[in-house]
Amino acid sequence: MRQIVSSNTVTVSPERRRYTMTARAEAMARTRQQIIDTAAHQVRVSPGPLTLTDTAARAGVSRATIYRHFGSVTDLLDGVATDLLARARYGQLLAALKLPDPTDALRQVIITGTGIWASDPLLVRNLTALARTQPEALPVIEQLEHGRLAAMEHLAARLHQAGRLRPGLTPAGAVDLLLIITAFAAWDELISSRNHSPATATAAITDLAIRAVINGS
């Protein structure tokens, strides 16, 4: 007797397919965040060199998984820095740059920028220190510093156009002063060595920056 085998075709609806893809994407995002959180914790604990293998072990994921998300230590630390900016509402700093009055813009950019540091000072301090000992961390700090330079150049140009700079002070000179005054090292020194709170350190730096470059301040 010949047996007849029938097969049933399982049809997956578009809605089910979208749900599956969304669930996978969410799982990947959770894993990526878990790796970033682990790396950030490592940096907070110590500014010692990181490896992807060690971070993977600490995060409870395989080497293949961490390499799927981050191709290098630089990529991983860039993820840590990007997460910090997102948590600290970096968009507020970008909005401050566009305030109509350039003096107000400078003041708010400094306040918002130091607010990013104040949201996780140990992470920023050790990430900065790590860049001096682990070459893979240097591009991350350089990118952050490039952003700060671009902001100060933009503000100095606006202040110059509005006739707000101190007499004899060029936009380039104003940028030099602002870069020195608003550096993380200056803000952190007031906190770690002078026992200022983040708020009073920010107020001191903001006042100094305004008096250094603004005419009549």
C-alpha cells in the first residue's frame, strides 16, 4: 500500500513577522546596553586599560556577541561616551548654542556642559585619565574635545559679530581663553582639590568665563 504524506504549510502573518523582528531588535539593544553599562562601571572603578574579552566576561556575554556590537575598544568607549551624553540630555546643550543672545548662549552652554560632567563625574574623570594610558581611548576624548572647540568657536564668532567681546580681544583669543577656563580639568580641580560642590564650581567657571571675554562684565 502506498502511503501518501501530506504536508501543512505554516503561514506567518506580516504582523507576526514584525513582532519577531521587533523582539530581536529589542533583545539586541538590551545586550548592547548591558555591555555599555558594564564597561562604564569598569571605568568608574579604575582608569585601567579595558579589553573586549574582559568586558564580555563581566557582562556575561560571549566574545562573539561583544564583537558583534563593538569592533574595538574604541567603539566600546565611544558607546560609553554616547550613552553618557544621552543620559545627560546633550540636546539641551545644542539648544543653548542657538539662544538669541550670544552672552546668554555662552552662559547656558557652560552650565549645560558642566551639567553633563556633574551627571557622572567619576566616569568622566577616569575616561579622561584612561586616554592618557590606553591609546584606544584617545579618539573618544579627542572627539569630545573637538565638539567643545567647535562650540566655543561658534560662540566667539557670535560674540564678535554682536560687538560683545572685550576691546582688543579677537575671536581666536576668546576661544583660547574659553577652552582653558571651561576644561574639565579646571572644573574638576575646584571639586576635588577645593571642595566645591558641582554647582558652585560651575558658577565660578561661568563667572570667570563671562568676565574674561565679555565687554563690560
